Amino acid sequence: MSSDQPAGNFQSVLDEQRVFAPSPAFVDKARVNADALAALRAEAAADSVGFWSRLAREHISWQTPFTVGLDDSAAPNYRWFTDGRTNASANCLDRHLGALGDKPAIRFEGEAGDVRIWTYRQLHAEVCKLANGLKSLGIGKGDRVVIYMPHTAEAVIAMQACARIGAVHSVVFGGFSASSLRDRIEDAGARLLITADGGRRGGNIVELKKAADEALDGACKSIEHVIVFQRTGHPVQWNDKLDLWWHDVLATQPAQCDPEWVEAEHPLFLLYTSGSTGKPKGIQHSTGGYLVNATVSCQWVFDLQGSDVFWCTADIGWITGHSYVTYGPLANGATILIYEGAPTVPDAGRFWKIIQDHKVTIFYTAPTAIRALMRLGDEWPAQYDLSSLRLLGSVGEPINPEAWMWYHRVVGKERLPIVDTWWQTETGAIMMSPIPGATPTKPGSCTQPLPGIFVEVVDEAGTPIQGNNVGGYLVITKPWPSMLRTIWGDNARYIKTYWEQFGNQYYVAGDSTHRDDDGYYWILGRTDDVLNVSGHRLGTMEVESALVSHPRVAEAAVVGRPHEVKGEAVFAFVTVRGKRPEGDEAVALAKELRDHVAKQIGAIAKPDDIRFADNLPKTRSGKIMRRLLRSIAKGEEITSDTSTLENPGIVAQLQGKG
Ligand code: 6R9
């Protein structure tokens, strides 16, 4: 990374001059307006530990109040609120039973259109029954439970039941293969697996039980029981020694289960995430600190209020599904929406129909979904009444200004705030985002850190770069309550991955960023996604953004390919609107796109190679698999496992073989 002022190569995002101020109508009713935000920032700047301690006391119910704010005696293994005791499930359920017992906690819609609603009282009863069932199987505090479920309300119930008894859940996304599931069960040493006969997606049954059987076949010796939720009713293999039906486990259990009060630092969950090298890391989160950021960020960023219907489209298998489906909104007593299926079943209007039918007020999704919906055409959202919406959010990757503008214009009708939220599995909760009633937004920028979060841009040597209009490594300089505590079973890797690079001073996020003239942050991508072309630094994202601004381009992914003269050359994979070009048409369009990029950014960014495909290789969470694209760009043999891709068939086409 260079500490220099960005040269012409950052221009595609820096040329983005549009600014959207919060509307007076929104500001009037907002939980946090500009004055309130300034007060929060001032309080946090004066004493960040005191600030978080106050919020922890005000927004979380403690069975034993804490007296210690931050314990940094074992830094960088920071600990928060260490002498306090609490329970995540009690915070999400029990404390709402008085005033909100009859309020819907979950509105669930299946892919086939089946709708079911759980009030807080009903959800509490189900969670208690399952929690008692787990106890009857000998599961208790500290035991690991792997959850491999479809995106249904029962997945939330399973997480809450674990939290209730102090068991540590580790949710494995239902799209992961049997071998990924096996690796995670073994690394976690789980005693119990909770799964389902299957899930429904894209008109098909996802064979979860079958994959679970395969994962356990001759392996995962720590597993003592498998609880199987019946979702589809299709026949599954049964192992009498291990398997139990969910409904049988619950049938005999009372609907009351006292929460297990755990220390604030007791692990609430592990969530496996891939690093740049090696096997997936089990990111370990705490109970107390995690809950504080998950709860408070919902109020600040989503302006969550009593009447909201909050739809975060993320699957329960990702951190976004943990913090903004299960824990944050429920701790706030909100109504959440869960939709099990694919966005295009039975047609491209499904998301918009769900928003209309359930009167969704807050919609939080990923840029990849926004681009896919954009590609399907404006006529789909136009057919539905989206007037219930009052706030839009984005998470997971940089959102290119074109997609942001489409979201703003077509979904937000130029009236709704958009919060572009930057954070990571490791941070537990949102770190940077606009505050919708206070922060003017710019398309493509996550704007500024939340109160109590302190970031810097540092150079190669770890020295903070002062002033604005600078770029470098993004680091977080002060501990915050929901930070990861360690990597399960490998604290040395925790320190090496997140701290060592700059002498254990800062949390190293692994992203590069640019801070513009107004002090706004623009995430340029992972540090491993930065290209160096003839000594010039290029963000893959800005080349992609330039490509996508061409009317024919739907989506683009750019990677570096080693080049004898330039060091690295730009290689672009492109999907187009309409039919994929072939032959002369492809040659002509590639030239047009090169010239277009040259015009947008400069000749230096011109892709040397452009390959057209019907689709890009994506993980099930919608992230483009750049590692795979880099291998393809280099012409390497693909030996890595591509089974976790949303669309494994696309690999041959990307290699130019299809
Ligand atoms: C929450 C989540 C983390 C990585 C992160 C960054 C990218 C997430 C972003 C964003 C730009 C945003 N990322 N949000 N980049 N703008 N608003 O996605 O966690 O799956 O661990 O991914 O995603 O590169 O480092 P996770």
C-alpha cells in the first residue's frame, strides 16, 4: 500500500461527488440526530471504556452487574465486563415478555408461500422446550453444538436454546458441503448436531440430513446425538443410535427453562470464516460484549423502533445472520422477517412482494443481491407497493456507486436513507456506517466509524497517516466490546492474523481504505485484492466500478495476473445485460470496454484480458471467489474444492472451455 496521495487511479470512486443529506422528515423522528451523534462521539472520545460501560448497563440486562469495564491485562486478548453475568437468550426473550409478549417476534415465510408468526411469548416457549430437551441429552454450559439448518425460524430457536443453557453454538451455513461440515464439527469438538431433513431453495430440496450423514460417516466421533427438524417431510436415512426428531425431543418438555447466567466472557458462539490461507478459523465471540454492540448498533444504524418490521436477508450461517437476524433485533424487541427461499421464486418480484405483504420497514441486503435485482429490471419493483419501507441497508462488500444509485432511485424512490455498513465476522457488529438521521451519504462510502469505534489509515510500517485524501491499511485502534476474543483452539493464529503485523498495537482489518477530503472512508477491498500495475496501485473495486458503469455490463470481477513487464496485469471477468457476446461481437465489446475503463480511470487500468461469462463464481453468501478467479486468470489447473460455490458449473466457462 502506498501512503502517497492517490494518483489518478482512485478517480472512479473519488469522482463520486454526489452527497445525499438525511431528509427532514426522517431526522424529525430519528433516534439519533446530528446533535445526539456529536454528543455520543464526544462522550466516547473522552472515555471509551466508560462510554461502552454506560451503554452496557443501559441496554443489557445483567443478573450480576459488572464493575470491570475493560480488562487489558492479557492484551491483545481483551476482555470486557468480566465480573458481570448475563444471558443472551434472556436478553432477547424474557425481558420482553411483560410489555411485548403478544408482539410478533418472527414473521416467517417459506419459499412455497407458507407464513407463520411467532409472538415473543410463543418464541420463548419453543426456545425453552428445546433448551430443556438439550439438557435432557446432557448438553450444558460450554458444550459445543453445531447447527446446520435451513433459513427458518427454527434455526433461530436452536441458537437461542443453546444460548439459554450456556452451550456454545457454531452455525454452519446450509449451503456448505458435507466435508466442510465435518471439518467444522471436528475442529469445534461438538457433542450435538442440530439439522433438518432438508430445506427449500430454488424449487428444490436441499438435502441437509443426507449431507450430515455423510459428514458423520466414520468421522466426528465427538457427536453423541443428532436432532433433526422435520421441514420437508421427504424420506431420510435414520440412524437409531444417533438421530432424534426435533418434535419428539420437544414433545415432553416444559415451556419454562431458567436461563443459565454466564460470565460476560463466556463464549456465545463460534463462527467459522475463511482466512487468506489455511483451514477456516473458528472466530470466538463473547456473550456480554457481543450483545452490547449487536444491540446498540441496531438503534444507531437502523434507527430500530417499536413499529418496525426488520428484514435482513442474510442467512443465519453468516455473521450478519447472527447479529442482525438473531441477536440484535430480538434484544431490541423488534419484529424480524425470515424468508427461507431464493429471490427469484416464483419470479423476479419475490423480494418486492415480501416487502409489500409483510409491510417491511427496514431492508438490509448485500450489493451482490442489489446488482442481481437491478439486472432483472426496474419493472419488477415497480409492480409492488414498497411504501412501508423507511430505511435501506447494504453489507458484505463495497457497493459500487451505480448499484447504490439504483437502490436509491428504484427501491428508495429517492426518499430513503441508505446505510452502507462496513464490518466483519471478527468485529461482531457494524463498525462504520452512516447514522441515518445525521450523516449525509455518498454512493459507495461507508462514511465514518460509529461512536466508540476508532479507526486509522496506516502505512506499510504501521504509522498512522494524518490528514485527509489518503489511503492505506485500515486498522481499529481501540478495543471494542464485540471484538473477537480468539480463534478457537489457536490463539497464536489469532495474534498472528490480526495483531502482529503492526506490533500488536492495532486490530488489522485486512482491508485497504481511502479517506477522502471530508474524512469519509471508502473501502477499496481486501489488502490481497490490491493490484500493482506498473508501480501504480489499483483497487480491483474501482476497475469493476468503471466496467459496471458501462450500459452493457451487469457485473464485473477484476483480479491481477502476473505480467512480465508491468508486474501485474488487470484481468476482468464480465457478465453482460442480455445475451453473452461471442466471436467478433465479443472482440468488439472487449475493445469498447477497455476504452471505457481507460476513459473512466486512465489507461493504466485497462484490462489486458476480458472474459465474458454467464455468471461469476460466488460463495453461497454471495461473495465473488477472487482466489478462484486469480487461478483462472493465471491459467492454473483448478484443484481447490469448488463445491461450496453457488454455481460450480461456471468454472469451465470462465476458463474459456464452455
Ligand atoms: C459483515 C461481513 C468481511 C469483509 C470485510 C470487507 C467486506 C463487508 C463491507 C465490505 C465494503 C462494506 N465488507 N462490508 N466492504 N463495504 N459495507 O460481511 O463479514 O463475511 O466476515 O466479510 O467483507 O472486505 O473485510 P465477513
